[in-house]
Amino acid sequence: MTSSDALVRVTTARGVTTLTLNSPHNRNALSTPLMTELLAGLSAAVADDAVRVVVLDHTGPVFCSGADLKETAAAYASGTVPAGMLGDVLAAVWECPKPVVARVAGPARAGGLGLIAAADLAVCAQEATFAFTEVRIGVVPAVISATVLPRLAPRAAAELYLTGDTFDGRRAAEIGLVTTAVPADGLDAAVERVCASLVRGAPHALAGAKALLRRPPAADLRAEIAELAAVSTGYFLSEEGREGVLAFREKRDASWVPAG
């Protein structure tokens, strides 16, 4: 299979690996083969020390239409559906120790929204559209709720889950589904700016910052502060911490910042 035939194209440049959903004939539906390739691409990016950031992109006008309903219908005879694998994909994106950025130039539905929410940052075109359409086909947005609900304002979640109504990129940014919405002709530049900022972060520190963002609320504030103070001290005394402080004092880029 050539790169152009892959359901997920993989390219890497200047510390950024881009995983491009490449199944435009079915609107980048989350089929089992596509999800298998996506998991493999993500795993390879995590294992490669030269990769600092992962971008989720797409070919064709649609970011992702959600589950492959043709595959799902064919699976009814066995009494199972392939939705379970979507959970593995969402968890892999959510738990990725490297920053994940979703680049959304077109519509996203159902499971595609779970993928966007699983990413740390998401930049969309203002013209992109979104909808939780599950109730309109007699199902519920169950699996994707694990990543979507932590992002969305509760009232917006109730409205959009129950109505299935379509909303645009501006609304997606207002309710927390995406980080920012920009005009379509500025999308690539916006994603490049985000990636340029992310690669300046130290690899282990970025993973540590992601872990902080995932911490559950503490029951004991003083115990939490003591624990976090120890974490902070450990990072200051680490090899990265020492190099970062020295680079700041010497007014130069730290050693981990990709050249060029």
C-alpha cells in the first residue's frame, strides 16, 4: 500500500507528525481499518523522540462523519457493532503524552466530535459545522461523552445532545468544543502558530503539564499543594529544568527546540 492509498497518511516535519484521515469517499468515517491505522500512527509518533506534537488532519471537505454506518449495519448479524474500538482511539488520543492538535476545516459529526474533544487543542474554520446527531438515528452519544462532556458547558451539552441541531465553528469555540475558530483561509497559519509554540516546550514538561490538566479535584487543599510543590521541585531539578533555566538566562533557545 502506498502512502496515497493509506487511510491515515503520516508525515513528519520539524518535530510535528501529522496524521491525516484519508477516506474522503465516505467522509472519513471511523471504520475499523481507518481506526487501526490511526492507532498505529499515534503509537509510532509517541515512540519517536523526534516527534514533539501530533496534528490530526483530514483530506476532503469533511473532517470526520463519525462511525462507519455501512460497516455497522453489516455487523448487526453478529450481534455486535464496531463502536468499541472508537473508545480505544479516543483514549489513545486523550492519554497521548505529547500535545495533540486537531485541524478541522470541515464538518464533523458524532465520533468525529469525540476525536476533536480528545485532542488537547482544536483549531477549526468558522465555516465548519458540527452536530450530535445520534438521537436522530435512535442511538445516543455514549462513547464520545468520555471526551466531549469534560469540554462542553453543561447547558450547551444538554441542548446539543437532545436536539441534534447543527452549529458552526464560532459556537463550537464558545462552548469549549474547540480552542479557537478562524476564517478558513487562516486555518493553516493558525495551526502552524500553535505547533510552533508547542515545540518550544520541553518534552517531559509537556507530558507533566498534560498530567496536571487531567488531575481530579483534591479533597484536601494543603495536601494537594504539598504534593504539587514536590512535583515542581522535581522538574526544576531535572535535566530539562536545569537546561531550561540556563537557556533563559543565556537568552537562547533550549536544546529541545527543533532547529529551523
